[in-house]
Amino acid sequence: MDGSSARRRRLALLTLCVTMFMSMLDNVIVNNALPRIGQDLHAGISGLQWIAEGYSLVYAALLLTGGTLGDRYGRTRVFRLGLALFTAGSAVAALAGMIGVLVGARMLQGVGAALLTPGSLALLRHVFTDERERAGAVATWSGVSALGLSVGPVVGGPMVEHLGWASVFWINVPIGAVGLLLAARVLPDIPPRPRRIDLGGLALSATGLTLLVHALVEGPSRGWTDARVLGGGAAAAVLLLAFLVLELRLAEPMLELRLFRDGALAGALLSGFMVSFGMFGALFFLPLMMQGTLGWSPAAAGYAGLPMTAMLVVAAPLSGRLTARHGPRPPLVLGLALCAAGLGGLALYGDHARYPEYLWTLFAMGLGMGLTFTPVSIAVMMRVPPERTGMASAAVNTLRELGGVLGIAVLGAVLTDRLTGSLTAALDRLGVPPDVVGPVADAPTGALHGGGPGTAALPGPVRDAVDGAFIDGIHLAVLCGAAALAVTAVLVAVLLGRARPVVPAGAAAGRRPHPAEPAGSRRA
């Protein structure tokens, strides 16, 4: 009986890890396919941003509601529904022949991921009742999630080159089908509990985030003083502020803002948000630079990510041990600092740099990402009471996804704005009419492949100007991301330094504070 129970627990862990791996993988596996998608579906940078943002935006906006639905209708039932929708969205994306259909399919994937993700950590806690076993399971689950983000580019590149861009979506279909079969057999049925669905919070947050991303994506091309851009940005600010006010007033809010009163939780949540902010932005634009400006094949661009993958594999168990021995502060601060150094280091190299020269930046970013994932999850598990685990898990993943959404949008706006400015000046020196700048600036995705809209016949000097402006924009974007991560490392060091230490699993038992309890109100 014990052997059968242990086997069931292992299969449950495998199911939860594989599905989380798939949902994390889909954040980035599409990135190496974007240049080919841009060529085949005639999309420029702004269109490709929406392919990435369509998934992440819906994912982030619905994650908290997904946690509530899991509580109300049963976490396992909602988990299975999410996995089914994610698998269906993947199939539609693979068959898409228009950019609008593809963005819609990505949004359906986002709905599925938002339903399956919150229940994953909660189910893990229900399956593994022993503290030591649970800590190991959480470390494995967190490491696999992080690995999905890093493996995506490595797997996606060769697939795009040999099987076409649709293959990065087809891969999810058999995995999803197997996951559904396993989920029906090995995941426990957790009884639902009555819980109010915060429809007002959902409407305010989803609309506000959509308007904010729309303003950031469209601002560089339309102009920051355009009425739709300004109006959308202002409306987003009002709606998101209203969302925060509403959440503070509700007895059962969608987002429990009292979590942020605990210094350790606030620092952990901020770390997850900012790592995604910097890394998602980098992982979105680097394939465009490698395949467009540097002329690499999709496979070569994918293999270039192997150092990041290797360091994630090394860092995941290392961060678990560091957290168990010293708490989450050292690995989180070190991870953020390494991400900042690696991301900022990319600005040292231009379009003539050789791969070995900037290899160290990939090692630094991979190690930094790997160090941050497990401490965030363990901090949440140890600081939050069991009945609030689902809500806290959803908050962690929401902030990670929201960080990625804003990273692509904000760093993309920085890149596109600088690209347009630099390209305008360069083309003016070449005597190119100003009205040509906009279409050319939005088409570097296929500039050197001969498939992008309006780029196949570009004269050599104009193509050089496009590449130079794109590199200039990349440099400014990664420097902005690095600065944000460096500031976050300092803030997290302060927040976790002031908070009562998190007691790792297996250490001396202590009373866990409620998230609403002010940090430092009791001493260890």
C-alpha cells in the first residue's frame, strides 16, 4: 500500500511538473519562431509583440480568478479544464494562417494556463503532507518551471528550422493529452469550498492591463502624444488604481494585498516580478537580433541559449540548499544581481561581436534566474497558512507573468522608440524620405531573410542603418532592464533583512505568521 501510495505521489508530481513546464515553456518557445512568423504572416515588431503579449496578458489577468474558481469548483476539476483549453489553443495556433487568429489562439492558451497554474502548487501541497517530502517536491516543481523558461529557446530554434514555426505549438498537443489522462488517474479530488468570485476586480484588472499594454506597444509607432495612446494610458492608470482600492475593501479579494505587509513575502513577490520583467524582455528581442541583424539560423539562435539552460539546471538544486540553510535572502539577492550583470553586459557588444565574447552574459542570466525561482515558492509555502496557499500561489504566478507582460511592453517601447529615433537620423543622412521610416522601423524581423514586408529590396546602406538602429535600441533596452534589476536587488536585500526569517522546511518548528501580520512584529 505504501509503495502504491508513493508511486501515485510520484506520478502526481510528474503530472504537475510536466503541465507547469509546458505553460512556462510556452512563454518563450515561440520567441525563436517570431522571425519566421513575421515573414509568413507579414507582421512587424508590434504584431509580433502581440503574439507574445496575447498569451502572457491573458495569463496574468486571469490567474487570480483561476485560483478562486479552483477553490469554488474544485482545484483538480479546474486544473483539468485549464489543461484542455491550453491544448485546444495550441492546436488552433498551429493551424493559424492569419495574425489575428494566431493572437486569439494564444489568448485561449493563456486562459488555459491561468486555470491550471494556481491549482498546481495547491495540489502539490495536498499530495505531499510530509514537510521534508513537500520541500523536495516544491524544489523540483520550481526547478522544472524555471527550466521551461530556459529550454524554450533551445528547443524552439531547431524545431522552427526543421519543422516550421507551427511545430512549437503542435508539441503541446500530445503532452496535453497525456497530461489529461494522468490528471484523471492520479490527482486527488479536493472538495470545493464556497468562495465569492471577484468579478469587479477581474473586469478592472483585465481592462486596465490590456489598455496599459496597448498604450506601451502602440506608443512608439503612433507617437506618445497620440490621443488613443494618451487616453489608453490614462484610463489604464485609473482602472488599475480602482482595482487596488476595491481589493482593499473586499472581505474576499481576488488579490490579497495584505501579503505585501510581510517583508519576506513582499521581497519574494517583487523578485519574481522583476526577474520576469528583465528576462522576458531579453528573451523576446534577442532572437530577433540574432536571426534578423546577425543572420543566424533559428537552430543556431536556439543553441545559443544552451548556457542559460545549463546554469538553470545547476542553480535550481543549489538555490534550494541555500534557501534551506540561509533563508531566501542570499539566493534572491545574488540571483537578481547576476541577472542585472548579465543583461547589462549585453550592451557591451554590437553586431560584430563574436559569440564567445558575450557567452558570460548568458551564464550569468541563467544562473541568476535559477537562483530566484525556488526561494520565491518556498517563501510563500512557509509564510502563508494552508488555506491561503492557492491564493498565494496565484499571486506569485500572476506577478511573474505580469512582469513578463510589462517587460516585453516597456522594454519593447524603449527599443522601438530608440530604434525609430536612430533610424530617422540615419535615413535622413542617406536622403531617404521621412515617411519611409515607420514601415522600415517595424520590419527588421525579416530584413536579412528576404521575407519581411518591404525589406527584400532594401539597399545595402539602408539595411545597415536598420541593423545599427536595432542594435542601438537593444542596448538601451537591456541597460534599462539591468538598472531595474539592480535596484530591485537592493530593495529585496532591505525587505528581507528587516523581515522575520523564514523557517525552512525541516528546520526548527515555529509559528507561521499570517500574511497580514506586520513583518518584524515578533522576533525569532
